[in-house]
Amino acid sequence: MRSAGRWPVTLTEEGVTLRPLRRRDRAQWQRLRAENTGWLQRWEATSPGGEPPESFAAYVRDLRVHGRDGTGLPFVVDVGDELIGQLSVSTIVRGSFWSASVGYWISRHMAGRGITPMAVAMACDYAWFELGLHRIEINIRPENAPSLRVVDKLGFRDEGLRRRFLHIAGDWRDHRSFALTAEEVPGGLVRRLRERGHAVRL
């Protein structure tokens, strides 16, 4: 097993690219976030302490640190030259655990095109086959139907409800936890999607 991958990493499948966020992405990233505020706000983690958001430059710097020290894979999602979302493999833990969690968001105008399942599949395959991780989990609010469809398409196993699991929109929210281990998907998730006839519609 490899203990850490090399960052930065870029992955591409079927027109979907995962790559690091760059400082020159600032205008496009901020515009995308502003356009999708209503679409994303009710699902995104908040701080119970109310800490102010960091600057974009500091945000990019923090993501690079996580990538380089092997504790995360902080990707953005591109289609062509367009930045359309983000996906992070985070809380990478080794020791006796070798596990991580995946979180993601995508612009509303690109939702429902099969891009998110492919992006998650790409990131999970990299985490399993290049980083040697064993288990990957995704935690989703029970009322987040679009995100639940993503894990259903990928065949993630439902591990049950976590009460008051994460602080979102000003309160502690319940989440359903889904997971897969490397042994459950020996051929990888990209292959599984293709075998199930999944298509990315760009």
C-alpha cells in the first residue's frame, strides 16, 4: 500500500476533470458560488462558533496544505474549461483505519447530467487504487434527494442515521451515512458505472 499520493493530482474521465483549485480561479469560483447560493446554502457545513470566512487566497493555500500533507484531496470539477463544482476526499486517516470521507457540490445548471456520480467514482478509485485506502464514506442529509441519488447510482451501502452529525445552516443536522470498502468494488466505481450503462451528458 502507498502511504500518500503526490499532489497536485488531475484526473479525467468522459469529459469530467478533477483538479486542484488555483488562485486564478477566483473570479470564476466566486461567480459560481454567488449564482448557486440558494441551491447550496441549505446543505453546506457552517461553524457553530460563527468564525468569519477566510480570504480566497487563504482558502486555496489551506487546500494545498491538505493535498500536500496527504490529509485530503481537494478537487474542483471542470467540464471543458468551465469550473462547475468541487469535490473533496477529506479526513484521510491511516493507522489501523485507512479511511476517508467524500463531499461534493455542483452548480445547479449542470446537475442531473451524470457528472457528480462520475466525479465521485473517479475520486474514490484514486483513493483506493493509488492511495491504498480501505474505506470511503459519504454523509448526506436525509432530505437531500439529489445527493441520495448519487450514492444510489454508485451502489454505496447505507450504514444508518447519524444524529446531529454536522453543523449546517445554523444547527446540528442528522445525516445518513453511506460507505464502501475497496473489497466491495474490486474493479472500481468508474467501471461499475459503465457496466450499469451510466452516461455523462455534457
